[in-house]
Amino acid sequence: MNDRVVVDPITRIEGHLRIEAQMDGDRIAEAYSSGTMVRGIEIILRGRDPRDAWAFAQRICGVCTLVHGIASVRAVEDALNYEIPKNAQLIRNLMIGAQYVHDHVMHFYHLHALDWVDVVSALSADPKATSDLAQSISNYSKSSPGYFADTQKKVKDFVEAGQLGIFAKAYWGHPAYKLPPEANLMAVAHYLEALAWQRDVARLHTIFGGKNPHPNFLVGGVPCPIDLDSDSAINSARLSAVQGIITQMRDFVDQVYVPDTLAIASFYKDWGAQGEGVGNFLSYGDFPENGVNDPSSFLFPRGAILGRDLSTIHEIDLDAMDEVQEYVAHSYYDYAGGKTSGLHPYEGETEFNYDGPEPPYTQLDVENSYSWLKSPRWKGNVMEVGPLARVLMLYASGHEQTQELVNYTLQTLNVPVDALFSTLGRTAARTLETKVVADNLQTWNDNLIGNIKSGDTRTFNEVLFEPSSWPKKAQGVGFMEAPRGGLAHWIVIEDEKIANYQAVVPSTWNAGPRDAEGQPGPYEAALAGHQLYDPRQPVEILRTIHSFDPCIACAVHVTDPNGEELVKVKIR
């Protein structure tokens, strides 16, 4: 029996993503990933002042808003050879690091956990046994029987009222759920705890960036002056608040997030052999100690791993015209040189035949064009980006803490090193890098305090960069490692205005469609071979796709090959 299962859109993500799976019996033979919403920011930026680009570029995403601002200001600084002070670099590291910890915790509990945790099952849990379980894996203070009994009552009240709210209409009772009721109750309690936690830790962005989401940035540094005696600058009270937020983040990661990941993963070890994808991994590198022009000082190394070979890290050059290229063979875009050619982002085109108001397609034809995403390639290779790529890069480069964390995780779960290349490995890697970043937040903050105590309070390069001093033409790339993976903005400046702007984002690397050679993207490759217990409830598809943390909304429609809706899932 050869049928197709379509999940459109994928739930618990930002944006619009459609997955079409060609079935061979109960097994996915081939999968197709379709971005179903056009992004026009690159076109909007043409002709604007490059110094204003970050404010527009941040609107590419409403979730990881900070990262596009960072990539944009770095692109302009690279093009105009504009260095930033040490304090500005530390503050940017703190803001990016806080985004990581916030984003990864939110993803685990609120976007991915419901693929593994049966909320309704928690109603049958014994709160005392749940307390015993929680205390056996962590010293987190909120682990009493009364605490879990209160959580259980909240969920019960939702169920009895017929209003599960944020837990509504999922695949509860699906046989793929393996956690005992007590583990489910513990996870649900921490789900609710994380909702309150994330509200508090987001304040770090407001201290340094004025607001969140979409904090403020500045080409040449950061927009927050340091003056310990001023009420309107970064003063002692605000620095004290930053330290409190960092402590709060680290405590939750150490006492809740890491233990929960290991506890839940222990029931799903079989997922350490599913969802690998392409076996190639790319990291631009980030968290510089000495500036972005010194990759040797990065916390996250720069490089590529091919064919699972952790013994060799390949160097990458983001300016080289033959390395990063984007293809549109199966995208709704057109290139002047034809659909099969590849373009480096400096020469990138964002053009499509569209006269509106109807979409430029009548169906999602996987044999032709089927996605608004392009297909990025590195030297022709399909590459996965994200936490797994970064953890593998850290592991392969000899980063001591990462090696200890990875080896401890593999030993605790009693799984082979090959389990890293999987849905389970991808999810675990996200947790482990959160631990690494959270610990480094303290280091960066200590260094910032040390600079201030020594009398260095500069946060902005005062060199006046008037457009009249700019070269007639300049180009640059602003790269960073966003929580979801490698992100880079390429900018071309001519006559003081933006002539071309191209952003290659993490979900373009991971969710892009097949290229002219027929090579599937990482999402597509990772789903091949999955067995679905029930095609009408394809939780297996959600598990692997969510392990990438797609940044693309919260309603799922499953349709048959004729487009007839079988079930609708909404999470409010």
C-alpha cells in the first residue's frame, strides 16, 4: 500500500511548515518538506541605509528576534571594517547566551515535550511516588508530594471542565508514549514551572537592549552606556539584576532541564537509532573572545563535519563564492541563470513570478516546485545545522566540558556513540549545549564586571562613520550561531545604500527542499525509514521534525492524498 500522509502545518513551531510523507506500508519511504509562506524582508531592505538594516531584519522572526539583529549589525560591521569595544562583545555574548538558555528550555518543555509526555496519563500518577522520582534525579526544591498533587489537580480541573487549554487535542493515549504516570506528572509540573521561569529570565534582554522581543542594537557596539552613577544607564542595580538572572537560569538548567532530559530519554532509547538525516554538520562558530575576526577565540568552533567523521573538521570560508550556495530547483523562486544553478548569497536573488492575489501554485507538486525555502549547500553538500552540529564540533575539537557531558549522557543512557546521530541525540545535544552556554554566561558577566572595575566602560566605537567616508561599494557577512543553527546575513552596499541583502537562516539549511541533484534536505532525509504506528496520529513525524526545533504555528491538519481532513489539532 503506497499512500501519502500530510501534516500541514506542523504544530508547536513558529511559521508555516508542511511535511508530506510517501508511505511504503507503515514505513516512510520518502518525505518532502515545504515552507508554505513567503518571506520578503530581503526585498524590503533594498535601497535602505545599512545602519538601519538590523531593525528590519529582526522582523524575519518573532521568536528568536535577537539573532537576526546580531547577524545584521555584524554584516554591516564586516563590510565597513568597523570594530567594537570589548564590553560590547561581552554584552552581545550575554544577550545571545541568554537567548540560547531561554529558547532551548522553552523548546524542550513547551514545543517538544508533548511529543514524549502524555499529559492525561499524569492524572493517574501517585504524587508521593512522583516526589520520590523527582528527588532521586535532582535536588530541585519544588519536589514535594504536595507540589505534584497541586499540579495534578490543575490538570484534572482542566479535563473535567473540558478545557485542556495549552494541552488540548493531542495524541493522548497513543501507544508510542512510554513514560509512567509519575514521570508524566513530573514533566507536566516542570512544563508549567518553565512558563513562569521564562518570563523572568527574558529581563536580561530588556536590561541591555531596552525591550524584549526585538531588543535594540547598534552598528559599532551596543546601545547601553555603562555609568554606575546614572539611573538611565547600566548601573550597579542593573548589573546585580543580571547576575540574579544568570543564577536563576543556571539553577533551572542544572536542577530541572538536564535531569528531565536524561529521565525522559531513558524511556526512549530506541529513538537513538532513528532520525539521523544527512550525517553532515556545519557550524559558523560563535561567542568570540577576541572579536568575530578571530575564530580561534570562539566558544563554538567553526567548521564542517562530513559523513559522521569526527576525526576531521573541515575549514569553511563564508566569503568564498564556491562554498555556500543556494539552489532553487524545487523552490518557488527563479534565478536569471536558470532553476538548476546555484548562487552565493553575495549574488543571491529573491525573485519569483507572482502577480497576486492567488498563490503562485495550484498544488504542492513534489516533482517540481514545492517550497518557499531555498536549498543551501556547502560545497555541494547537504548540511545539518543546530545544537547537534555544534556539540559534535565541540566534541571533535576536544572541548573538555562537552566531552564530559556527552560521555556521561551516553553512559547514563547506555547507548552507543552512534546514538548522537539521531532524533534522541539531537534533543540531548540541545540540553547539553544549554549547560555549556549557561556556565559561560557567568564567565562573560565576570569579565564585564572586571572591565568596569578597571575603568573600562566603553560600549560603542566612537569613530564617526559618516556615509561619505564609506567606499563606493562594500560587502560583508554577519554570521552567528542562532539557537536553531548557523545564521548568516550577506550584505552588498553601493552608493551608501543596500544593493543586495540575503539571509540564509537555520531552518533554510534544515528544512529546505531537494536540490537539482535530487539530494533531500535534512528534514526530508531524517524522516525516511520512520514507521508510523497510526498514520492518522503521526506522532513519530512530530518527534523528529521538532527535534530540529523548526522556526516556522500551532495548528495541525492531517489530510489524505485527496486533501480530505482527517483530524485537526489545535493548541491554544
